Amino acid sequence: LKGAQAQLSDWLDAAHCAVAFTGAGISTECGIPDFRSPGGLWTQNKPIPFDVFLAMKSARNEAWKRKFVLESAFAGARPGRGHVALARLLEQGKLGGVITQNIDGLHQASGVGEADLIELHGNGTYATCLDCGTRYELGWVKARFDTSGGIAPDCPHCGGPIKAATISFGQAMPETEMRRADALTRQSDLFIVLGSSLVVFPAAQFPLQAKDNGARLVIVNREPTDFDHLADLVVHADIGDVLAPFARNA
Ligand code: NAD
Ligand code: ZN
């Protein structure tokens, strides 16, 4: 681990634009399981595909029911060592930005500002109306859901469906975020993947694109990924352990 940390540290110092690309694995130490972890949380509370959500009121009711189960399980999750390390590297000017697939809001909670963060799959800490875009807090949705006996509320302004502000399977990727991620990846000469199985596309295209552009590619993941053979450095270890030295006050 020491060798890998020293290598990473050298490359971070040398890089003009280092980019971190994070997945569910950076948040597991915060008590939010990734899709592969045992425990059944995701199996029992599977995300509902976008077309089904749109098609049926009953699916929207079910989606919100599952969302609130997950909410209560994850309530109080705090940033982990990986999040803190990235926030610190940004402060130090050693990181050009963070691209995340996560929806848990933990990068923001660690102090990463909007300008430095690209959320490819949206954010699960609030909701929006799919028709008019009005934002609703989860507490607002939950109060109406609970008092109506489990009916998903519609938008009071336009009657549209209200959905957590995440990108569901089958939903279009957010254009602005995709454009920003594309631009940042083009600039990047060091691209660090942290805790992603790299099977969800189009998000997983960014590490490939970075490598194609000549960036150094680093993959930190507990288990092998399909892209390990492309990486300049592969670390099969715990993200918190690998990034712990970068999370400490210098
Ligand atoms: P994934 O679950 O497919 O893969 C996570 C990877 O991280 C796995 O390969 C696992 O071995 C590894 N990992 C887990 N804990 C680790 C640790 N402590 N140290 C090192 N490696 C660790 O996640 P993904 O690639 O991000 O794709 C899943 C999709 O599900 C994404 O679209 C994401 O938005 C969503 N999701 C998000 C959250 C979240 O916001 N925290 C949680 C689960 C799923
Ligand atoms: Zn509306």
C-alpha cells in the first residue's frame, strides 16, 4: 500500500489536471452499501426503471416507499476518509475536479463546492417535478406521502410527477453534467477511479476517454474491474486506507 500511495502522491504533484471519478465504493465505509454488497438493501428496494415510474401511479407510490426505506437506513451518513481526502486535495489545488456516479451528497458534505463537482446520476437528497422542474425537499414529499397513506404527491404547480432528483435506469443523462464531465476529462492528465465497478454506461466511458487522451489512469477498487488492464496503476485495496494519508492535515 505504501508504494501505491507514494506513486499516487508523486503523480498528483506532477499532474496539471488530476480528476477523481467516484462510485459507490467510496461511500461504503459511511454505511451506504454498493450494489454488490450482501445485505439485501438494494435487492429489496430495487430502483424502479424510468419508463415504469412514468407509466404508473402505483410505481411512483412504490418508488417513494422504497426511497424512504433507503433514506431512513442512510440517514446520518457522514463523509468517509475518501471524501475528506478529495476535499483536501481540491483545497490544495492538486485536484481539478470530481466526477461522481453517487447520489448520496457526501462529496458536498465533505466541503466540495458545486464548481468542483459533477454529479452524473443526479442527487438523491431532494426531489423535482419532472414536468416543470420545481424543487421539493424530501421532508415535504414524505409528509404528503405519509398523510395520504402512501400516495406519491403530484406537483401542486403543474400536476406533474415528482421524482427524486436522481437519474434512473432508462432516464436521459443530464446534458450539462455530461458536457462538463467531457470537458474535464479532456483536460485531465491523471484520472483516478475510486470504487466503481465500471459497468454502468455512459458513466464508465470517462475513464476510457481519459486513457485514450493520454492521461494516466489509476483504479482503486477492492475487486478487479474490466478496465484494470488499461490502468497505469491498479490498487486492489480499501479506498479509505489508500487515501487516509491524503485526508490528514499536512
Ligand atoms: P458498484 O456498486 O457497481 O461498484 C462499487 C465497487 O466498489 C465494487 O466493485 C466494490 O468492489 C468496490 N468497493 C466497495 N467498497 C469499497 C471500498 N471500501 N474500497 C474499495 N473498493 C470498494 O458502484 P458504481 O460503479 O458506482 O455503480 C453503481 C450505480 O449505483 C451508480 O450509478 C451509482 O449512482 C449507484 N449507487 C450509488 C450509491 C451512492 O450514492 N452511495 C450507492 C449504491 C449505488
Ligand atoms: Zn410541476
